[in-house]
Amino acid sequence: MSCCTLANGKFSFSKCSLVLCNLIFALVGFILLAVSLFINFSSDWSALFASPNGSFSMLYFMIGLGATILLVSSIGMRAAMKESKPLLCIYLVVVLAALTAQLFVATLTFQFNSTVSDAAEKKTGISSTDLEGFQRSIMKQLGDSTANIYTNGNCSTTTDTDTELEIKCSAKNSAWFETFVNERCVPVLGSWDSASLESCEELNKGTKSDASVAVWCKCEVAVSSELQKYSKPLTVAAIAMAVVETFLFLSASYMVCCYNKRRAQEERLLAEQSDSYRAAVENPTVANDGINMV
């Protein structure tokens, strides 16, 4: 099997692009899966990100995402290498679903960026109460994760006023969280709004401790601003990925709809027979038995 040539021996840009692009995606999925598993099985890191109430875990999401990317990319490579229409059809369905989901996420990210930008211009900051629907749910999940890190990092609040927040964490690998809270979680207008804090605490109350919820509510604006820094390049990357996936979808569609492997094999056999016949005509074999004279 060749990465870039079909069964008839001709070069195929569609097959070559499917193999190479899926190889890159497979490497990305493998790295993501390996890093996520390392964090999961590392006692220090896994304890820090553990969810005490068994709720949504971003770590498990990353493990599933890495495994899915690796699996889909492997199917795509196998389908292209074998020129298998059944595998290509499966690959097409999965890529189409992924492309739809990716465009949906990119749209939400763009809307989130717009909301954060508008709030930044007004100098009021942004919190989950400013968002609706799926975006508000995302902020809720971030709140749960922040509260879990606070609890699992053995953190305690040393200063908690209307104008200042300071914590101290003693667990391993939690120094970054302590630094972020102490340096970045500051009120936008000089002091936190009590009504906004009460609304946030009401939204996030549950099995989490009051101290961890209070830290999240005062860090919500800082976290959303930090997310905006990464969401902009991620939006661009998502659009670029969507373009690549669209190209792969079209390449796979071409191989499914316009390519016949059996006919290509027949063309190769006919070409080989034609080459053999042409070579026999141009270079005839002369017997060297000599002349038998009586």
C-alpha cells in the first residue's frame, strides 16, 4: 500500500492529503491522550483536579477527546490506505459531526469574546450572571473546577474583604493557583459588588464549601478575562481546523463517489500487460541455437 498512489499506480492528491493530515491529527490525539493520562495517574495532579461530588471532570473530557481524535484519525488513515469505501463512509459521518460541533463551539467562543469585550469597555467586568444558556453552563463548570482546586489544594482564605482577597495553599502543584488568586483576583471597580457576589454564590452553592465558592465568585471576572486571551487564538485555530476538515471531507467524498478501486486495479493490470507487450515487441528475444548443417 502506498500513501499517495492509487491501485492503478497513479498519484492521488486526495489520498495523499487524507493520509498525511490524519497522521498529524493522530499524533496530536496521542499527545493529548498521553498528557491527560499522565495527569490522571499522577497522584499529585489527579488529587488536585479530582471532583469530590463526581460531577463533570475536564480531565476526563480531555482523555476522551484525545482518544476520539486518535481513533478517528486512525480510521481515516486506514480507509485512505486501503481505499475502502465502507471505512471512508464511516469517516465521512464522523468528520461531518465533528465539523458541525466545531462550528457551534467557534460561534459560542466568538459570542463569549464579544460579551467580555463589551464588559471590559464598560469597566464593569463579566460574570456568569451576564451570560445565558450554554455559556453560563460553561462558567458554572469553571466555578466547580475552581472550587475543587481550592479544596483539593488544601487552600485556606487568609484575607477576605470587599476590596481584597488572599489565600494560602499547601498541597503540591497548587502554587500556581495561589499566585493567580492573590495577584489576578482583584475588584474591577475598587470593590466587589455585594449583589453580584450574592447572586454568584446562590448560583454555585451545593456540596462545595462556602469558602471555595466565595473565592470563585471573586475570581470569576479574572478567569473570564484570562479565558478571553486564549479563546481568541483558539477561535482562529478552530476556523483553520474547520477549513482543513472541510477539505478532508471533500477528499474522502471524492474517493467514495468518484473512485472505483476494482476499475483502478484493472487499469493497472492492463497497463502492466501493455508495457510488457511493448517491451517484447521493441526488444525481441533471438534464440542462439546456432545452425545445424549436415
